[in-house]
Amino acid sequence: MKKLVTHRLFWPVMALLALIVVNTIARPQFISVTLRDGELYGALIDILRNSAPLMLVALGMTIVIATRGIDLSVGAIMAVSGAVALTIIDTSGDPGSGATVAVALLVGILVALVLGVWNGFLIAVLGIQPIIATLVLMLAGRGVALLITDGFITTVTSAPYKFIATGYVIGLPFALFISVAAIIVIALLERRTALGVLTESVGINPEASRLAGVRARGIVFGAYAASGVLAGMAGILYSSNIMAADANAAGLYIELYAILAVVLGGTSLMGGKFTIAGTVVGVLTIQTLESTILFLGVPSAQAPVFFAAVVIVVVLVQSPRLHRFARGLFASRRPDGGGPSTPAPTPPTTTEPTKAEAVR
Amino acid sequence: MTVNEDTPAIAMRGITISFPGVLALDHVDFTLRRGEVHSLMGENGAGKSTLIKALTGVYPIDSGTIAVDGEERVFSATADAQTAGISTVYQEVNLCANLSVGENVMLGHEPRGRAGIDWKAVHRLAAEHLAGLGLAVDTRSILSSHSIAIQQLVAISRAMVLDAKVLILDEPTSSLDRGEVERLFAVIRELRDQGVAILFVSHFLEQVYEISDRITVLRNGRLVGEHLAADLPRDSLVSQMIGRELDELDAISRTADRVIDRTAAPVLRATGVGRRGMLEPADLDIYEGEVVGLAGLLGSGRTELVRLLYGADKADSGTVEIGGRPARLTSPRHAIDHRIAFSSEDRRAEGIIADLTVAENIVLGIQAKRGWMRPVRRAERDQVVSEYISALGVRPADPDMLVRNLSGGNQQKVLLARWLATAPQLIILDEPTRGIDVGAKADIQRKVAELSAQGLSVVFISSELEEVLRLAQRVVVMRDRRRIGELDSSTVDLDLLIDYIANEGEGSAA
Amino acid sequence: MTTTTQTETPRPSLGARYATFMSRHSSLMPTFAAIVILIVLLVGAQLAFGNFITPRNMSALLLNNAYLLILAVGLTFVILTGGIDLSVGSVMAFTGILCAKLLADGLPAIVAIPLMLLGGAAIGLLIGVLVHYFDVQPFIASLAGLFLARGLAFVVSLSSIRVEDPAVLWLQRTRLTVGDWYLTPTGILALLIVAIGVFVTQWTRFGRTIYAIGGNEQSARLMGLPVARTKILVYVISGVCGGLAGLVLTAYSGAGYPLNGVGTELDAIAAVVIGGTLLTGGSGYVIGSMIGVLVYGVIKTIIAFMGAEQSWTRIIIGGLLLVFIVVQRFIVTRSDRRR
């Protein structure tokens, strides 16, 4: 039993289940799923479908965070890929053809890959801090997207493109399949190969990893490239949903929600060990929370207040100070290495010199 | 209580501090008198740093008393110790390198006028305090533009601004060259003559004898003895510090007396390898099954040399041959491809991956070599891991334990296991026995001797020269970022080696 | 390597004087670079358009960017300690709409304005407490602040609210003219904030503690400085500046609008970094942030002159930020290698 409770996923899953239970009590039709014309409908299905863009972005964010980095540019990349894809369809002769759509998808995602590689170059090769490096694209990216769409919100009519976000396959939303496929691919890539462990190693201790022969640079590079591609796919999904390229609104604040999902799922922002499953739970929790808020009649513009509360609760729960406080309440009196008014770590010691004394 | 001449500045009586599973200090008494330099000696793990942390308010004490100038005090925070007049200057100078020298000296106590801080007065006062220690430094210059030696003296100067009655110097000479050490000692003597009580912690025996009036020795959390430095012969000090464990290590020594075949091409030959600002071009060669020791004081360039050889840092001069053929070693990956392994001296920052398990750490070397696309299968991993856990005696023998929860000695063993698992032909060990308990020290040295007898080449760096003499066939001596010579270990003993390190190549003794 | 200062010196050589200057003021270099860029931009624009540097345009520069200037000053305090505040744009919107609502409900300006500043301070306090007492990374903590402020803005009102209060409108409508140059009370407010910021950071213990924390927080603590109080206060200051910026923006546009300031925090961060403040903390100047805001404003004006789309502004600022960061990185690696 103890092993179950201390499992990393326990609390995230509990939180999600609690949300679902509360929703069901408030509106029993929450968990009802109806079949219509061979397609499933219902609040749960909506959550699974609408969470797809966030799921993709959050998966990429998980890997980036594991390398001790962050990617603030995902929203901007979403805007760019959507703008590129839709512009291709718009300016093509035959917007409804599968071939045009295929080309649009390919180019859109390729552009996103290039942007991710750009981030990877700045961070892995030039050694720039991730928050600053991705900030540049966050600033400039939307501007680029606006230029591509000439400042307008490009709309197109294209059945194949529309299918991506709103179509159904064997009764389930196509977007769900995209989500699941991404989860499976990433999970396999990280855990069936050594990529996961090497990524964690780089995130926990980049210098030790380098000295141990790990290709740290390549791993960091790959993380940002992957984040870019996934954001590109999310951008396609978003624009497909509204059948428009809205450079200002696409992916607005999504990086923040993605980071929240990752943190909710149990991966630490400090980098190192990460959990894909945790992120999945985190994304579903956020989507369910959003659905709950909407159901409560709260205008969606006011939803961020709730998310602020969630962020605060999550970080408080994860805060070491709270743990110390709780331990102090429950455990016996015992010195554990710090005076009450010095929450800071202890000063460097004599007997275990931490940094090399030899002057370089 | 009246403070008279005999009241010690610090009187610690019956100090006991325990942590879960370990008794760090066991009824230790310690006395520090005004106007004296007192050294606290002991091996790593003896309790030195714990005692100091009790005195500076970092650790609460379980039982015992601390009296400052005769008055009993309880420190519940570092600020309390500072208010009581106890100042500490750490090895990593705790100042703000981005601020000016003068500002660092006066920070928090800047004289203020009507229009805010009076900067002229700040710099004037700072200059006065620095001059009081014999320092003439541009107080307006940024602290980071000065050497560690100067920064340390600025830190001491700040302590004096705060009217410190007790000054604790924690490994102050680790990063200093000879001239800087002498200047520091001059400052220390000046302060002592002014009546400050100085607690000096260092593992450099020479310096301890040079500067101290008294020496207190701790071992395994207990007080072994307090002596006047003049009355304590060197071997007596060392045996008090180390105790009977010397015998276990002696048994290893005879394996070093092997004959090395130097007719074939050396495993590694480095010619003129150096880097501007880091190391003067140096040569090093090493043959199969040989242990070459690098000896020298801290800052002599030993770590720099091996890091250049391994490709951890890029050399800007020199050539390297592996097995007779030229090789380019500009990154750790190149070295690893040539079957060279490197265990860094800072195992916490550059060695172990703390949040991964013992098994994951051990397998990391092999995995990194194979690349991410070829994961090490479970069966192979378990087999390799259990083999090394038992071969090196890693305790607890739990492959799924996080490495951060192991003791220093076991962490070092895990690191060693990682490298040995890659079946290297040459392994570079930089201070592998630093900061670990005696038992683990012996285990590691025994293993190194064993492996070299089986053909593994080893470059071995240790500040404990006895270890170097015990394991190495040849000892390369370095000083001030230069290689100054080489000795055959069977022809020298410790005193000769120390003399060589200090004096070889110089005119007369400093 | 000591630099010995002697009492009787022959005139030091140029090289020696340069060395002394650099050892004292190396952190000013990035700000110098920003000034150079500003001058290059101004001169270039003047050459290209002929009528760029006019009293009218330069006055408008301050007027149009007063809100950003105030935000940048507050943000500088936070960044100097090594932190970051992503909430400033949202706080600006929240306090702005709050003020508009209070005024519309009949409260006099003398009550509404302090209340709006209090709102900004409250959010700043929340962030500061999270950062310091609960060890939350400033990024995440200010993220929570961003969410909170943005959501609260919409709670106050889902749509914009016009402001009719004469006191507030006076802030913007009044012009103090000297020839063709003009200044509004909002402009004066912004310049006042800059002046206060400069004074506090250079001449008060509080300000020096900020630099110390940014340089080495643990050292600052061990040196006995009031780290907790200072760290929390900088976020409160940023929040208050957010409130002041909200006031200025509301006066400028004559209305409170909950969608204001989306992305403004990025503009402010870019201005601060371009102005020479390092995101790692401990190095930078308030005056540099002002230069950064002016650079931003000039670029925006140039784009307007060119008749190009405004989205180019963000792209160019992004590019400029990138150049600064890369150069900063090379300087850091070079000085690290030398040691």
C-alpha cells in the first residue's frame, strides 16, 4: 500500500479522479458518452479531443525541461506553422485536394522543425540560457506569423484539413489518435532506447554527463527540435479547429499551461527525472479543470484565476519548506541541519571540499 | 562574570551532536584563547566541520555548552554567532564578486549622509581597514577582478570591520601560491598580536606547523588531544589523526614494486601538452600495467594536465600518441573511444549523477559509449552491476538505491565501477580517496594495485603523498603549473618527495 | 594581482588608466553598447527620413512609451536580484481596469488610484512570498501572478470601461510646452520613477542589498544582509510599478481594457536586457533600462515612418535581443577562460 501512495503518479492521478468525481456529482451527464452516426460524443470525449494541442506541446516541454531547459517559444511556433500551412492551402489552386493539404502539413511542420533546431543551436551550441534563447523566438515568432498572413486572419475551406481537428475515425476523434500516437512514439523513444536515461543524466548533471562520454549537446539539441516539431503539429491542429490562422491568438499562453501540466505530472522544473505518464495526467487534469470552469458558468476569460490557484497549490505542495513544516509537526524533535531562521543551505564545509581547489 | 586575561575567547565543553545513524561529535571539548592561532586537525569525517558548524550556529547541539568570553551562549542561527563576534572566512570566499572591494568590506554598514550612502566615506574607511592588514588595493575595483588570495584578505578585512573577536579560517590556503600564503600568514600574525582568536583549519601539515600556536586533534568525533604546536612531533600528530589504520594500507605497498616493461610503445605519450593560462607544456608517458603518480601542492597543475589529456579541456599545444599512433583528444568522447577513463576530483559536481540509481550510474559509461539507440539490456546491466558492487564492496549493496544517499566512499566506488565497466586501457584517477573513510580508501587503493598488476595503466593523483608512493612506480612532480621532474618511487621516501616538491629546481629552500 | 595605489604617482599611462577604469566599471559596458545603438538608430533614422529628430517626435517618444518605462524600472529591480516577473503586463491591465471601474462606480480619483496601486502591490507580495519563503522559482511564481492578474482583470469587467474622471484625464491631456517640446504629467511621472529608481539602486542600502543578492545570495545572507525582506520587496515594487503603468496607460487611452498588455512583459524584459542588465542578476542599471525602452520606442517609430507593419517591431526587438545575448555570452566565456 505504501508503495502505491508514494508512487510518483499517485497524487496527480488522485487529483484528476477527484476532479472527475466532483464534475459527475455536479452534472451526471459529464461521464455519459453517446453514440451518434457512428461517432462518440460527450464531455469526456470533448476533453480528449480538445486536449490534443496541449498534449503535443506538453510532451515536448517535458523533454526540454528534463534537460534542465525551458521552451517559451512553443506558442509562437504554433502560430507560425498554422500560418504557413494555411497560406499554402489558401494560395494553392485546389484547397480541397489531399495533395495540397499534405504539402501544407509537411511544410508547416518542417518550418516548425527549423525553428526548434534554431533554438537547439542557440542553447546547445552557443550555450545561451534556455529562457533567454527561447524568449527571442517568443517575441519574434508571432511577428513572423503575422507577416506570413499579412496581418489578416487567413481562412480557408478545405475538407481534408478540417478533418484533422474535427474528423472521426472508428467513432473516436482523429485528434485523439494524433495525441495517442505522439504519446506512444515519445514513450517508446525515451524508454525503449537509452534516450530517456541519457536525457535524465544530462538534466541532473550536465558536466558529469559530458565527462562520462554522454553526447550532451546532441541530446539537448534533439529535445528542442522535438519540441519544435510537436508545437508545429499542435499549430496545425489549432488552425484546423478554427479553419483559420490567427497569428495573435494561436497558442497564446500555451507554454504556461504546458509547463503547468508538466509540473502537475510530477516532473521537476530543475530537470533530470521526468515522467511522460505524469504529463499526460497533467494535461487531462488541466483540460478537465477548464471544462469544469466553463460548466460553472465562469467566462473563459476569467479562467486564469482558477489556474493561478492551481499553480499556487501545486507549488506549495511541492515546496520543501512545507515538507519541513509538516515533518516538524509530525516528527519528533531532531536537528536536521538548519536553524529555524536560516532556510538556506549550509555554508561550504571543510572536510568535503566541493569545488576543485586547484585554480584553473 | 568578569572577563580576565585567562578567560578563553571560546570554551566548548562536552559538545555532542548526532545525526540519524551517526554520532558526529561525542562529548568534545575545545578551547580557543585570545591572541592565539589554533589549528583543528583531523581526517575527513573526524568531526572538524561539524564542530565549526556548531560554533557558527549552523547546527544546533544536542548537549554541551559554548561560552564566549566566559558567557554561555546558544546559537540558533548564523546571525547569532556573528553578533557574538565570531566571523568565518570560507574556502569559497563568501563575498559578492559583482560589487567593488570597498563595498564588500562595508556592505550593510555603509556610512550614510543626507543624500543616501556616502560613497567617499565608504571607500575611505574600506581603504583604512585594508591598510590595517597591510593591503593596498583599489577599493573601487570590482572584487572579481582580483585573485582569490586578495578576495580572501578582503573577506578577513570585512570580518575586522564587524569587530570579530574570533576568526575562523576554513582551508584558506587551498588556492594560494607560496607568496600569497606568506602574505596571508603575515596578516594572521598581525591579527593574533592584536588579540584576535584565530581558528585555522587546513590539511597542509607544513603550514599548520608554520602558523599555529596550538593544535587540537579530533578523530571519529572524539577529542584525541590538545597540544602546543612546538611540543607535538609530526609523526605523533599523524598517528593521532590516523590511528592504527596505517597497517591495513601498508600491505598494499609491496604490489608497487613490480617491473614494468618499457620497451614496447607506451599506452599514452603526451609531448608538450599545455594550454595558455592553465598549464605550461608538459610531457607524460605511461606504459602498460604502470601506475604513474602525479605529485605536487594544490594548484601545481596536476588536475589541469590530466584534464587536457582526457579532452575535458582543450589543449592549445602539444601532441598525444596512443599506442604509438597519433591521436586527437579534444573531447571526452575521443578519449573514451581510445579506452581512456577519467575520474574527476570533484565527484559530486563532475562524477556521480546523484538522482539516478547505483545501477544507472554504473552502466552510464557503457551506455554513453554505445549511444542512445542501443540500450543496455536488463540482463546485461544486472550482471555488470552486481559484479562491480561485489568486486568493489559497495555498501549498501542495493543497485536501485539513489547514489545521492550513499556515503562519499561508496559514491567513489560507484564512479570507479562505471569506468572499470568500460574496460579501459588507461584510467586517470584524480583524488579518488579524498573525503572518504579509511576503509573505503583502503579498498580503492587495493583495487587500483590489483588492476594495474593485471595490465591496466593508471595515472594517480593524490594530495596524500603516502598513497602516491604506495601505488606508483614513477612519480611525476609538478609545481606552479609546470612539470619539474620525475622520481622512481622505489628510490624515495616521503620526506625526500616532500623536499623534491618544495625545492627541486629552485635555488635554495624558500 | 594587486593594483597598488601609491600616494605619489607620476601621471598613469593611458593603458593603466584604461585598466583601472575597466576593473571598476566593466558592468557599464553593456549599457554603453545600448547607448551606442540608440545613437546609431537616431542618426540613421534622421539621415533616412530627414525629419526624424524633431522636438515633436522626441516628445512623443516619451509620451507613447511612458507606461513601458515605468514597467521596465520595476522589472529592473526584480531582475537585478536574479529573479523575473512575467506578470507585469497583466498587472498593468488589471490595475487599469480596476481603476476605471472604481471611477465609473463613483469613487474619487484620490481613493481609486491608491487602491489600484495596492492591487498591484498585493500581487507582487504574493509572488515575492512564493519566491522567497516557498523556494518557488520566480518564473513559476510570476506565472501564477500573470494568470491571477489577467483573470482578475476580466472579473472586474469583461469589456473595456471608459474613464471620464477629470483628474485622471488631466494626467494625459495637459501639456507643458517649451517651444515645440512638450511633456505630460504621465511623462513626468515616468521620469520621476526613473530618477527614484536610480537613487535607490545607487545610494541606498536597500539598493546595494539588491545587487548583493543578485551577485551571490548565499554570501549576502551570510554577510547579514536582510535578504528575505529585500527579495519580497522587489516584487512588491514591480507590482506597484505595474499599477502606475496601468494608471498611465488608462490615462493615455482614456479607458481601462482587460486585454491590455498582452505580451508587454516581453517588451519590458527585452528593454531591460538590451539596456545592459544581465538576466543572471547582480549587474545592470536603471538608466540602462530607460535606454532600452527608448531603443524600443525609436524602433517602433521608425517602423511607423516606414509605413511597414507594426509586427516588424517585435521581430526587430527579438533580433536585437538575440544579438545582445550572443555578444554577452561571448564576453562571459572569454573572461571565464582568462581566469
